[in-house]
Amino acid sequence: MFPLLRIAAVLKPDAKTNPTSVRIAIYPDFAKLHTHSGKNTSPSPLASIASSMETADFSFFSIPLISSIVGGLLVLLFFADYFRRRRVEISTLAASATQQRSDATKPPPSPSASASVAASKKGHQHKPQFHSVVDKSHTRKHHHLDLNTLKGHGDSVTAVSFSSDGRNLATSCSDGAIRVFRIDDASSKSFKSLRINLPAGAHPTAIAFSDGSSSVVVAAQMLLGSSLFLYADVAAKPSGDGNQQAKLPLPEIKWEHRKIHDQSSVINLSTASATYGSADGSTIIASCSEDTSIKLWHGKSGKELGVVDTNQLKNNMAALSQNGRFLAAAAFTADVKVWEIVYSKDASVKEVSKVMQLKGHKSAVTCLCFTPDSEKIITASKDGSVRIWNINVRYHLDEDPKTLRVFPIPLHDSKGLVSNYDHISVSPDGIILATTSGSTLQWLCAETGKVLDTADKAHDGQITGIAWAAQSVPVGGAPALVLSTSGSDKKVKLWLAPKIHPS
């Protein structure tokens, strides 16, 4: 067996040459070499070399040179290992391709052989380690109420709104555009649509129809604060050719207001046709900011009609009753404040005064909605309950609103905790309450709170908006109640209303 040599690098400065030079010396790890017989003989050639190496004084090498040599060796080792693994992969792929070709040339097995193979594998099956995207899409269950999906949005859809006749659907998107879809048949494969790009730098956060179906008002966040724009003549004509994009002149901004809530963003917009008292049926718009302010606007002229302050740290949302009489706000506290809009004889807004406060929840109210008759309010709270209030009371005689029903939120997360509702909306007939929590959509009986149906993954992300069509929409030729939802997954979906079976 050959003896080992010990190599030592002596790091010591040399004043005559380079002060950072390295002296390399090689020392033998033995004193003498022996022959196979064990007797001392004359030194072997290897011993002579070792003896000369012991006393040799090698040249000096600088540290950067040695570092470069070591680095080069490491790079060579890396590439050698890389090409070795590549050869193994190529060999494996070639073997796999050969096996597939051989399998393709084999005749199909007989039924008896197939049965025997299946029997042998019955008790020894393995789960596949890889699944393609196509497989995932095929295995995803389609909810039976999922009617259609409106695509084409370039970013998260922030809000959705139906026109009063249910035939136009407006959406606002974070890509800086709003879109109006013509819904002649909710089950159609294509929809005529109109895209309107907002002014540069505007990011729409909320949208609603004004004056029936002819105009849309959109709230957008800009550099200096939130703005309000109204576009007229946006309703698409009934589609007969099935074109997806309507070739119409783009609507222009009829009126606009800048910095309407200072630097605060608009959370939601609510509209109503004012028909109560001496009102003339004009559209009233409520813009709810993320701070504590709520402003009222005239839909046609854009005139500011009033402003209220909830004084509750921050707002969650606001809503107008369908007849334009009441304004209610869900905010940081457990109480819900309600204002009455008083109209003058000339149909103008005389004042907006606080008339009642709904007390009963133990935690913040996350969302609310009015019933179609404008006489009740439904609220959902972080205390895990839903309450139905009767506000048709003689408040001027100090009569308090009454709690008609209280039922628990029937939705829980993976840990068993009650989920908070983000949006609630009552169907036009007042029978079904649609609710959302995260990506889950749930339908309840508005009378009892009984769960009618649930879509666990209605969207592939957060549900950002919800709206019922005010009137029945054709679905395959038959009229039906239709619900729309918007999501952060760049999609807008249409849903059929669940059927209510008499108990």
C-alpha cells in the first residue's frame, strides 16, 4: 500500500518577495520505506522522491492565485455533476419513450386478462402523485344554481349593480374601466357589452344605476381623493346578432364631483327612486365613505342634497330604502342609525334628520339591507346574529323600532367559529336573503333564517359585491329571479334563486 503524503501550506510573510506569499512544503508521512520482505534496503525511488520533497522549497504563490485555482476546481466539479444528472434524465426519458412505443405496439389485452389485472390491483392501489390543471377543472363540482359567468375583466371586480328593469348589469373593475352588459337571457353564451374607461388615475370602487337603466354613477379613488362620475346613455340595446361588444359611441361624463369625501375612499353607493311624500320619483344617490361621512346627491343634476356624520369611528356601509325615505348606516359600533329624508312641496330635499337608532346587537354591524316594502331593516352583526327590525313606527311619538326576529348566522369556518357576513341582500319578492362571507354564497329564508342553499366556493377569491335583479330575467325563455356576484377573481357570476319548498 502506498504511503500517504502530508501537504502543508505555510502562511508566513517573506520580506524579500511578496509579504502575502504562501510557502508550500510536502512532508512524507513515513521515515523509511520497506520492501515486501521487511528488510532495510537501499531507498526506493518513491522514498528518494519523498526525501527530496521534504527538503524542497517550492515557489511562492499569492493567495488570489490559489483562490482562483480552487474556485475553478469547484466550478468544474459543479458542471461535471450537472451533466452527469442530465445524462441520467435523458436516459430515463429515452427508456420511458421506448416503453411507451412498445406498449403501443402490443395488442389490447383480452377481457379475462384485464379482469385478472384489475383483481390483482384491487387491494394494492396507489394515489397519483401529479394532477394536471385539466383534471382539476373536471373534478371541480358545478353548483346547480350557478347560471353563468361574465368574463373579460382585467382585474378584481369591485362592485356590481342591476338596472331597474333587470336587463342591464353594470360592473366596476380595478383595471380602471366600467362595463355594462345586456342581459336578454341570463343563460346565453355571449352578452353584448359596453366598456367605458375612466379618467386616467381613477380606480373605481363602487357603481350603481341612476334614472332607471339609462345612466350609471361610479365612485373612483384618485390621487387627491374620491370622485363621483355620472355617465348617461349607457344602456345597451337588445342584442339580436349576439355580438359581444356593442359598437356604439362611448358615453360622456354628464356631471362629476372631485374630492367628495376628502382623502377617504367610497365604500359603496346606494340609489333609490324617491316616491315617498312629495318626492317626484327622482333618483337619490348615497355615497358612503370609509370614514364617518355619508352624502346624498341628486341623480340627474348631480347636486349635493345633504350630508350626515355617523360619529362611529368608521363606516361599514350605507343603504337607502327603496322609496327614498330612509337612510341607514352600519358602522363600527353595535347600533344602527337611521335618518329620514324630508322632501319639500317642490320635491327638493328639505332636510335629513336622524329619527331612530336600532339597539340590540352586542357587536359591530357588518352589513344591512332594507326590505322591498321599505318598512323593515335586516342587519348582520359580528355577534353572530341576524336581526329583522320593524321601522314602520311612530318615531315622532317616541315609539321605538321593534325587533321582529333574531336568528343565528348558520355559517361556520373550518374551526367551527361563526363566520361574519360581508354582504346581504333581499330578493325583490322579499322571500330570500342572499348573504356572502369570504368566497361563500348562502341563501336563507328571510322569514325564518333557514338555509336554502350554500355555494362554498362561489368565487376563487373574495366576493366583493352582490345584487338582485329588480325584476325577473329570462332564463332559457322562462322568467326567473337572478342574483349577481362580483369577485376578486376577475369574474361576475349569475345565479338562480333557490326554490323554497313548503314545510
